[in-house]
Amino acid sequence: MRLSEYREIYKLLNFPEDIKIIAAEKGLDEELLTVIFTQKTVRETTKRFYLVKRNADKLLRDWKDGKSILSIARKWHFSPVLTGLIIFQANGFSKKQYWNLVKNPELINDRRTMKEIMEIVRSDIVYSPWATEVQYKRGEWGENRLRSWLNSQGITYKTERDLRGEFPKTPDCLLDKPIKVNGWKINWIESKATFGDTVEVRKNIRRQLSAYTDLFGEGLVVYWFGYIDGIECPDGIAIADSSFLMCNCDKSSGILPRNEASI
């Protein structure tokens, strides 16, 4: 994706309902837009958390004055579920008690509170329990796609589970023998069910990918929902998107045909 197009999309994605609107207007996949919205929301939440937390008493007063948790969250440009957490903690609830209400709203006796908890859980597509489960399954989906492709090509590998405890950090798939992709020697492959913008790629390099190159040599990271055109990675790290699955491996040489991977 072109950087200019990505910046426009990123700027327009402010609320969950924007996803369907932008998808219809620009002909983009809703799942891709959900992924980008999720990444933006997590970043904005991290930036704003302590600002909102410092105003917990004000949020609680607004709620007791009759404003809904969802409307307060919108006013502060903050996660509805986390806004509820801050309000309830200011009202004397523990974090454990709050999350129990979020997971079991039918147990709430007060009708208004039950209605609002159900509303914020339904509205929060990033921090609600169901949204967290969706993100987890999305990650599993990406890893399964990668393993299925490796299996179809007859490429043997070890998974994180196989390598647990042997190394300080392990990729999703450590190949038993290196292969080549467009001239790149690949010893390991990491699956990312995210969009590779500058912030995401730099974070992954810092937290994981650089360590993989130190431990195992050159490797490949696959961003299933795409990445910014021309984005740069350090030496030893190649980047691909879902078109990577169109590659066919020459089993005799372990070399992937040139120019068939998005690298």
C-alpha cells in the first residue's frame, strides 16, 4: 500500500463505524481496516491512558450525573471498556471485580449499569473480551496459513512450541534447512496478522526480529494484511505479504523461483 493512501485511511479511522464506511467508499477489505483501526486504537490508548486516568474522578462525576460510559469514552477519545474500568475503579471496584462484570453483565442487578456494560462491550472492538479473542484467533489464522504453506512445499521446520526453552526468543517457524526467496537466504519465518506500517515494523524489529537474526541468521517476516510500499528493514530481514503463498519451492535445491514473492 502506498504511504499516502495509508495515511489517509489511518486519519479517517476514528470510530468502529468508520470501518464499513471507508470499506464501501474505497473498496477495501473490512478485515484490513479492522486491523489498522486496532493498531491505531492501541497506540492512542497507550498515549492517552494516564491522561484519562488522572481525570478518573471527573469521569465518575459525569457518569453519576447521568452520562453513559460510552458517551464519556467518545468524549475522551478512549476505549469504552477501559473507560468503564477507570470509572469503576474510581467508584471503589477492584480491577478483578470490574472484569467479572464485563464478562458476566447478566449478573449485574442495577438495570442501568447492566445496560451500559453490555453497550461498551458490544461497542469496543479492541479491548472487550470478544475482541481480544478475535485478535488471538487472527494470529492463529496467520500462523496456520504459514505452516500449511510450508507443509505443502515439503519444507520441514520447528515451531515455537518445539523450541520452547532452548533459546531466549524463537520465531514462529525455524526452518531445518535454509531456503532462498528472491535471492534472500531464509532460515526462519515470522507470521504477523497485522499491517506493516513504520511503527509496527520498527516495534517488531526491536522486540523480536533483530534477536532472530542474531540467533539464527537471515529470515522473513510475513505481514498478512500488507505493508507500506518501500518500507525498509535491517540487513538480514526480508518482508512479504500474503502473495508469498503463491511461491513454489524447488524441493531439490530449496530455492524459491525468483520474482514470485512480494519481497
